[in-house]
Amino acid sequence: MKIFFLILLILLVAVTVALWFWRQADDTADRAAMAKLAALQPASPQRFDLSLLDGLPEPAQRYFRYTIQPGTPLYTVARISMNGKFAMGNRESPDYMAMQATQMLAMPEGFIWKMSANRGLLRISGSDTEQWTRFWLMGLLPVARMGGDPDHTRSAFGRYVAEAVFWSPAALLPGPGVAWRLVDVNTARVIVRHEGMEQAVDVVVAEDGRPLQVSFDRWSNANPEKVHRLQPFGGFLSEFREFQGFLLPTRVEAGNFFATDDYFPFFIAQVTGVEFPGPDTAKHPE
């Protein structure tokens, strides 16, 4: 019996050590992803000038006039710090958890959202990128390992194109792969094409150009059938602050089935900081 318990103890230690090294490998991959994205920041970006808006639909011009001050260096890579609530459940039972996260956003190349969330003693942490979704329970037990397939990549693309609307507007100025269309007097649609993918996002702006909400059809399996398909996604923006010449929302509420009776805001974030790190940040991304 003593030998049995000794063997069991050795196995438990071995499994724990293996899981610990697995988690460290994830953390290393997270740091590498952040460094890779930070390195995409232009070292000497063009400065914002109203002439860059020539030919854009009027609501889009309003949007850029509000979000970017004249003379601002057009940094396209943003690092966002946030806290708030993240739901692990559904509309009927949200199961919100307190959330803290850091995100590196480099549209159109990719993003990484590194988060931790807790409710009482329960703790979940991990990261989400265009390549993977990886979450851990209590820092040691893997509870979600997804990604590496076209469905995941397409869904993530929709997410970070939309997030660029409110956190890195310089990345959406007209140019190769980025075009704007008029929807109505207060709505413009940005269309982004990258590596065979295309995503359209509608932006509703106030009279002063402040973006009030974003919405788009997202490729997602967040539905009762768990089948990937296009379905409404979107959210509301508020509480704007200036960050290095950009006027950006610090409160974001977003979720599935936006503008329908089934809308569920599973993501409610309060931004605590936005930075536009230089490419040398790649050496020290966190």
C-alpha cells in the first residue's frame, strides 16, 4: 500500500510539473506574440492631416476628425490596458467574472488579448489571438485550447478589425486593403481586406464625429447550434479620453446578436490606459 501511494504521489508531482511547464510555454508564446506585433509599429509615422480624408464619406470624415488630432503621429499599433467584466455563461445566466487584461492590437496583422478573471476563489487566465484561444483554470488546468483553423482565424479577424475602429483609428485610414462606404447620414462602413479575408464594420457617429457604436456580421459559433456562421455582433462606446493625440473610448460594451432581442453583452471593459509603443518595445513587450 505504501508503494502504491508513493507511485501515485510521484505521478501527481510529474503531472503538476508537466502542466507548469506547459503553462510557461504558453506565457512564452504570449510574450513572443506581443513582441512581434509591437515590432510592426512604424518608427517614423506620417502625421495626421485633414487632406488624408479627401474623398471619404462625410460620416467617416467626421469620425477621423474627432478621433485623431491634426499633427498626431499615425501610430497603428496600440497597447490597451483594461479591467471590467467578462461573462463565462450565456444571456440567461451570464456568470460575470471580474476581468483584467492587456491587449496588443496591430490591425490588419493580428492581436493578442492576455487576461485574467476571477469570481471568489475561482480564477481563469490565458490569452486570445488570431492563432489561438488558450485559457487555464487556477493557473494550472487547461480548460480551453482552440484555434489554428480557418474558422478561428476568420472570427478573430472580425474582432480586431472592429476593435481598431475604437482603439487604433490610424490603422483604418484609407489605403491598400482599407476602403470606406456611405451607409447613411450618421453611419459609415469600413471594409478591410487582408490575406484573402474581408470584413465590413459599420460605425455610427455623433454629430461631432464621436463613434457611438460599431456593428458587423461576425463569423462565429456562439449560438445554440455551435455552428460557425455569420451573425450580428457589436457594441457601444463611451467615456472618451485623449491618448497621445487620439481621442478614444474608455468604456466598451460588446456582445453577440447585437441590435436583436438576443443581444448579450459578455464583454464590458473599462480602459485604464492606451499606449502606442515604439518598435523597440519588441524587446520588452510587457
